[in-house]
Amino acid sequence: MTNPGVSRRNFVAAASIGAAAICASSLVGASSTIPSSAGQKLNVKSGPKMKGLPKGFLWGTATSGHQTEGSNINADSWVLENVKPTMFSQRSGDACASYSRYEEDAALAASLGFNCQRLSLEWSRIEPVEGFFSIAELDHYARVLEACHRHNLAPMVTFNHYTVPRWFAARGGFEVADGADLFARFAERTTQRLGDLFAVATTFNEPNIARQLHWIPTVRRAKPIIDAMIAASAKAVGSDRFGTVIFSDPNVAEAIMLDAHAKAYQAIKAGPGTFPVGVSLAIMDEQGVGPSNLVAAKQREVYEPWLRAAAQSDFVGVQTYSRELVGSEGNLAPEPGVELTTMGYEYYPEALGATIRYAAKATGKPVYVTENGVATPDDTRRIDFIDRSLLQVQSCLDEGIDVRGYVHWSLLDNYEWHRGLEPKFGLVAVDPQTFARTPKPSAYHLGSIAQRNRV
């Protein structure tokens, strides 16, 4: 049983003018051709004179373990996908088979022109049973990270991208106080083995997700089926509880996750390697409608606790997909007639500039755009979205904001949680049967910008 009324970002990330052309040639004022996914030549005209970005700026694409690796059977999400009732329209199954194709994915990203790859470490693989840390799985992730280095991709590592081990969920997840210590132990053990291979690290991917969900009317209406799914999952693992990141009670879990971040930050920094450690947040461009709008209240609830945590870390990761209109009773539907993405939220790339400014001002820390992208089957719209989003990044840099990287979601068309394989966020198409990778024109477009380090 599924609830089609809840979109991906409104369900798991709840995040959060004509386009100015970006030249596809390294020669300003010239036309060039770039290969399309079908092998034909795509003619792209140059735009206005490009501006150089700071030296060392990271250009990358993002993936996450559960969404790409496949067969992640020890994760809480695997349980959620396989019980009845469930919110999930499909099981993750083999996903993109990236667990065994990581070398191919790294080589592909590098060939497109990127110098960074964001990926996650699956806690459920590394510690499949409480207290047992798999040397074989740590060795596997060492090989994944070494492949990134071999292809000159700086690994941006996420310690938790939503999923937790089923044993951790069965004991209450982050709704039990010592969940913070267990997560910090995982971060410490993993860093001891892998830290020398990290370039950038985040503890959590969008830990403010549960707060976000509470502001979304469609999610509130789906609470009965969510509760039934959680109850079925608890029964499936032989427990009276099942604590997940996405569906946790933020009034209980938030303080424990903040503690987990602080403890994991210290554990990671104490380990081998020298690299910045931060936290990535789902941030929408919150725009008030009417004099009694609740934007300030929403920001205090959804963002400020984690922005304070980011201010005590090395950087803040910004993950933005759209804007949110907020009225006197909470979130409003998009205005009639606006263009919507496959996920049902507004096509609004200009949101990125507002969220970068907000996060930078609130934390006083450097900013990495750790996710930005659009779900659409029309790759020309993806190219337009990229161009307009990058103009926002350039504008923030021009204002003196310390933006250090742009990571696009996602490298691959991957498993998008309750929506399964339907949404297409990827720069690269993936055949669900053969797992063959086929770059889209947008992959070459963004890759050429990355190679020039110019917007």
C-alpha cells in the first residue's frame, strides 16, 4: 500500500527569468559540440564571458549507499520496504549495483570532468550486528575510497545517509539516549580504518528531516499508514519499537542526534587524516505569504538547532531543491500554474542563492553545496536548472561568501526511497536490468563547467 501524494523531498527530505547560458566550450565566444547520451552531437552556443571560481573548488556528484549499492539487507530501510503495509512503491533490491561497480562509477565521474565524489558509508554493512565491526566491509570501503583517489576524485564521505542497522532501529534508534554513543563508536572505528582516505566528511545527511516532515500536510495525513508500517517493522525484527531517522519523533530524537553529531565530530577529528568535518542540512528557501506567516517560527524549529551545531563544526552543507511558501498555518501548496518537478514541488533553481546566504550568515562557516538537482525526465530542464543554480553560487561568491564546492544530486538515476526507481535525478541513466550507465547531455554540460572551473 502506498501514498502517491507524498513527494520524495516532501517525504524524505522535505526540503527543502530566463536561463543564462553557460558556455560548453573552453574557448569563450566559440561554439562547440558535446556528445549526447545517444551518441549524436549536441550543439551548444557559448554564453557571456565566464568567471573563474576559487582554486581548489570542489565539483562533484553525490550518491548514497542504500540508494545505489543494492542488497543492503541489514538496513532499517530494507525492513520498511518489505513489510505490509508500507509507504514504499518498490523495494531497493539491487538498486544500481554500485556495491560491485564502484570503480566504473568513479571512472565515469572523473571522465566527465569532476574532481569530487560524495558517497556514504553503510553502518549496517560495517556493523551488521551490535558490537561486531566487519573487517571485510571496512576493507571494501577502503577500496571504494582508493578508487576515488585513483581517479583524482576527492572523497566527500557521509557517515549516515538516513539508513541505520536494523539492530539499531530495533533498540529504538536515536530515540534512545545511548544511540549517540553507539553512533560515535561507529564513527571512531570507521575513521581509524579509513580516515586517511577522506577529503571531506559529514556526520549526518539532513538530520533535520523529521522536523521538516512535521510541516508538510501530506505527510501529516499519511501518519496512520506510517505508524502501521513502523509497527509492522518492529514486529518483523522481534521488537516492540523500530526507530528510524526519517520517521523519528523529533521532540525525542533531535537532542540525541545533536549529541551524536557532537560526539562523532570529536571522534572523527581525533582519528587519522586532516579534513573538514561538518553536517549537511535540508534547507528550503522559506518565503512568507501574508503578514502572519510562520517563516520565523519554522526556521527556529527546523533549522536553527542544526545551524548552531554546524557553527561548532568546520562547515555547513547546504542541500536545496526548491522554495517553500509558508502562510499563517504552515506550508502552502505551490502557486497555480508554476512548473513542477516530478516530485511535485516547484521548479525553482533560484532557491539555492537564498539558502547559501542563510546558512553562511547563521553559522559563520564555509559552505559546501552538498546536494542540488532536479527530478525530471526532460534533460534540457536539468541543464537549465544547473545553469541557473550555478549563477546563484557565483553570485554568492561575488558577495564574499566562502562557498567551497558544488555537488550535484545525483550521479546516477538511483533508488529514490518510497518512489522507487521512477524519479530521474541522475546525470547518468541506469538500466534497471543490466545496470549499464549512459551519460545524459547534462552530464557533459556540468562536467565541462567543472573542468573549466568557471561559471
